[in-house]
Amino acid sequence: MNKFKFYFILFVTTVVIFSCSKDDDSNDTIVPLRDYQTQYNSEIIIIEKYLNSNYITVTNTPGETSDQDVVISKITNPATQPSLMSYTSNAYKGSTVFPQLWSKIVQQDGVNYKLYYLVLREGTKDAITNLGGISPCNVDGVLTSYKGTYLYETAATAASASEVAAVTFEEAKHPNSTLSLLETITGWGEVFPEFKTGSYIAHKVNDKPDGTIDYSGFGAGVMFLPSGLAYYNTGSASIPSYSPLVFSFKLYDIQRLDQDGDGIPSYLEDLNGDNYVRILPLGSYNPDDTDKDGLPDFYDIDDDGDNYITRIETQYINPSDPNKTIRYYPFNGALADDKITPYDDPKTLYVDESKGIPAYSADGNPDYFTSKRLRIHLDKDHHTATP
């Protein structure tokens, strides 16, 4: 029933979106969408022209808000101003020379989009605090500052050739909440997992009057998005429809989200571990869909399709608890149990942090520790866990 509702809502939403694609200045006449492939073919020329005709200046001020700020300018002296495209020469596995210009192919709407992204800094773990160095999954929340511009090609005149111009439409320097990558434009969800977080120091009020947080070592870059991976025909009040977009950004922190509310954070339902989970057309092979029902695990409340929802299959009741309080296993257990952690009565009952979601062996005994075990909510042969 839940899956039927999902597909019904998806169908209705699609109909509404396409029905509302109208030109406000043409008496509500429906304007048909441009062909995706044709539109992409024209935009990739604009993006690559921009990459070849502009250079970047990066501010390097560790510990300051301005660290890794960028300015992109038109090349006036090729001898001293290397183009953005020239940084592809640094983009090879193991390279420690930055910036690096990488690209990837993203398949959507029948088009193989080439998505360029410039790596200014990948993001690093702090050796002292052990913080940072973590990549988001494409459905996580990200805490990021960013600046967005859109590109357009000017018309050629008798006096000058056409060129690619950029217009800033939004800038967020001081983020105070995370943004879900699943709810933002496609390009963000494709690029952010290629970067890592850094570390931070949270200042107390008596340390800094404003109680701010200092970030360091964070991932920083610039993405260059065809409109098919952004807003395409919809645009906005400040972004014209069919506009390629450029975002410079910094990845400060991530928030693990649970889209289907089954108690398993969505990044842990990335079964092949590539930091990407996707909703694919019916009939497509999806490596992150255990029961192959068309719903990937991060959107499926019954991952193994046995009619026992995941939330039930990960329940745990401490056998010494007289109240039989229902608890839930963490996905992975801790390396060692902390015996002083209270459960109800600290003298006799406690949480066993070492127990992750168990798998079951052939004799029916729970297995909490085997690496890469098939956990109970992914195994149709077993329905309820026991301590």
C-alpha cells in the first residue's frame, strides 16, 4: 500500500509539473519543453567556452571566513592567467596539485550530461581532533556556503565577437542550517559527494563574543551545471529558464538523514558504498534495492520485501528489563560495550552498545559482529530479532 501511494504521488506530481509549464506573457498558452539533448548540446558549448576563457583567483586565509573564496575573471593575459580548463592537467589519480578540474557523466532524461567540477581542496581530517574527512551521500544534508551565477552568451556585433557572461543570483556566506541534497537540484547531489568535510572549533561565549564556529580544512570547489541538472525550464525570479549555472561552495559539515524513517540512516542503505543512492525507472537494475521492487532501500520501509517492516526487524528488548521496553539496534555496534551506561536500572540493566543489527547463521543464532554481514532487515528468512 505504501509503495502504491508513492508511485501515485509521483505520477500526480509529474502531471502537475508538466501542466504548469506555461508562459505568463502568452495568455497561459502551454509552452512545450525544449528537447533535452538539443538544449544540452548548446549549453555544453557555453560551459566549455566559459572554462576556456576565464581564470580563477582563490583566497587562501586558513581560519578566516574568506578562506577559499573565489573570483572568476575573463582572461586578459594568457601567459599569467591559466584558464579553468587548463586544470584538467592536474586531474589524475593521486595528484596533490590543486586546483583540479574533473568531469563525470550523469545520465538523466535520456541525456549523458558532462558535469565539470573544480576541486580547490578535497577536505581533510584533523589529526588532533579526528574530525572531518567525511564525504556526504547524495541524500544527506550539507552545511555549505555558496555563491551562484548563471551563464549566458552575448550576441556578436560588428565590433565584437560573442562571449559568455556570468550574473550572480544568490550568495550565502554564513549558513545556519543544512540543505538536503535530495531536495536541491540534481547537480548538487552529484558533486558534493566528491568532497569531504574538514574540522571545526566551536567557541564558547566567553571565548568569542558571538559564539561562532571556526571551520578549517573543509572541501571547497566550483561546479558547472547544464540546466538539465539544475532548474531547466522552470528558472526562478532571478534565474532565467534554460540557464547553465556555476556554484562556488564550501562543505563545512554533513547531517545524516533518514528519508523513509525506518531507523536506518540513508547513507547506510547505500549497499555498494559509492555515496550515491538513486530512484531509477522501473525495470532498471539498482544496486541499492535489496528486494528489486523498484524502490531503493533508502525509500523503502520494507527493505527485503518480506512484509515485515525494517523498523520492526531492528527492534531489541533487553531480557533483563522488567518493562520490556522496545529499543532499536544501531546499524553498527561500538567496538566495546560501556557497562556504566544506564538502561533503566544502572545496577542491573544497561544498553549494550556493542550490538549492531544482527545477521542470523544457519542454526538461528544472532551474529552481531561479522564484517559485511547480511543484517536481519535484509534477510527474508528471518523476521524478528532477539537479543
